[in-house]
Amino acid sequence: MTIGVLTTSFPRHPGDFAGCFVEDAVRGLAASGAAVEVIAAGDVREGVISVESRPDLGAAVTVHRIAVSPAGTATPLFYGPGAPEALEQGGAEAWRQAVTFWAGLCRAVHARRSTWERVEAHWLVPCALAVRAAAPQLRWRAYAHSGDVALLERLPGGAALARYLSRGGGDLRFASNNLRMRFSRLVTGAVASANALNPIDAAAPVDVSPLERQQARRALHLRGRTLLSVGRLVPIKGFDVLVRAAAIAATPGAEPSMVVILGDGPERPRLERLAHRLNVNLRLPGFVPRAEVARWMTGADLYVQPSRPLRSGRTEGLPVATREALSLGLPVVASATGGLAELPHAPPRLRLVRPDDHMALAACLRA
């Protein structure tokens, strides 16, 4: 059995957080015995076709990259601050890349329609739309992660596209109930066929021993209270809110908290300047292999997910790292936005604060 997986972003190297949750899903499909072909955007230049064998994900996993960015341009659309924001700001180049990628997806799906048993599409637009248009006879499941629904809400004709997707016989899944409701407003009567994802397993967290914690802290050179966060350094993650909150929450005369953010992205210089100006002990290790994230969580005192809603309407879905922190028993403070607001846990395991409010976050950090 061969399963096709369509996605805009997919990790390009160890530690790349772009589409890491899709990588986790692919690993699960491969573990079930399926052969998996991933079709994703690449950061190779236009005119170059990239095919990767990924035995680390499974013996029969291959990744096909569709080049969308011509030579000499900046970061490709799907690996920058965010494709929905880039498209909203306009500009012929962003839309050209989006159309190029969608056309490439359609060609790839059409060429493989007789060899795939089914398709899993991450993001309704453009991935589910490509399946619906190029191979309507295939069984397919589509996952909405947030930016895709926000894009449909803003696009002229977005409601028509939503109806087109909802009537295609696919299984629609949503990262949060909020996304399901927003999509339903675009498509009257679509709620009955749309199933919200179970956001998190409420089972008891893994028990981390004091010795494991001590060893992790020593190996990672963690000193004092450590506030950890994970993700691409982009505006929706709200890491600037965390830096401001840490500055306000600092106790005079006491050792300041260490703020560690695992990931990289265009916000790095701004975060470094902000931390220097506010005298915050900020560590930005950059991309960290996924296998090492758990060790950082073992050594940390608190995990913080300070995500914010954007003016475009885009909200956080449900970050994988937040789920990992909860599963490891690390206390979590998160913004009450998107799928995070629907996490079914109460203090002390999880506390929610107003999004984009560094004063509210600082008060929570003090507590």
C-alpha cells in the first residue's frame, strides 16, 4: 500500500520545525507498514527537482520537493515568516510561488493517482484543493492547521472553495474546534462531516526522575530558573512577549531566569536586541534535532507557549512542542488562543493567559 502525503512545509534538516508535525505523521504511517510518498515545497531553486530517501522515517519513505523560488530570490514562500501573511501583504512574487506550487502539486497527484491508495493532505489550501482537483476519485483526508482556514476567510471566493472542498467526499479534520466552527461558517451544513482532532491525550505524564533532570541541566549548562519555548522565530509565536514578560517578572537581587528558545527564523535579530536592551538572559541555540528537544524539556523548569493571533485572522493551531511538554510533566504556561485555548487541563499542569499580553504573562511567571 502506498500513501501520498501532501504538505506545504516539511523539515529540510535535523531540527527544522517547519512541518515537523507532518514528519511525525509520516513516521506513524511508515510504522504501520505503508510506503509513503511525501510531496512538499522545497528550498531548491526553480527548475531543480529534489527527491530524498528518508530511511530515518521508514524504509519506504521518499520526499519529493517542488521548487517554487527562482534563483536569486529570498526564502521560499513556505519557509519564511508565514505564507498566509506573505500572501496577504500582496506582491506578485508571493502569489507566483503559491500558484507554481499548487500547479506542481496537481501534476504530482495526477501522475501518481493510479499508484496511491489514498492521500493525506495537510492544509486545506493548497494541498487538499490539489487532491480534489487532480484526483477526485482517490480516498483522501485533509487536516486544517489554522493558516489555511484564515486564508479561505480572506480570499475572494474563499467560501466557494470551502464548499468545493466540503463536497469532495474527503474526511476533514481540524486542529481545534475553533477552526471547525470557522470553516463551518464558510460552508453551511459542513459541521456534520468535519471532525475536530483530539488535541491531547489526558493520560498521566511521564515521570522524570530528579537524577534525569539533574543530568540534563548539567549537560545543557542550565543555571537558575529555566523558561523554555520551541518553534520557528516568527511573529505568530510571540517570543518577544516572553522576553518582555521575563524582564518584568525578574526579582531584584535574585538570579534572573534563563529564557531558552529552540528554533530559528527571521525574528532572531529582533529578539536578541530586545533581550540585550531589557537585560534578559536569552539563549537561542538555533535548530535542535527533534530527538534532543525532550532533554531540554527534562532540564527546564517551565515551558512557555506565548503565541499570539495575527491581524490576518491566523491563530496558533496546536503546537507539537506544547503537547510534548505536557506529556513529560513539565508545567506549561500558554496563551489562550487557537487550539491552545481548548487544552483540557487546569493548573498546575497548565495555565492559560491572555495572548499578546506581556504583563499577564509576567504575573503568571511570578506565580
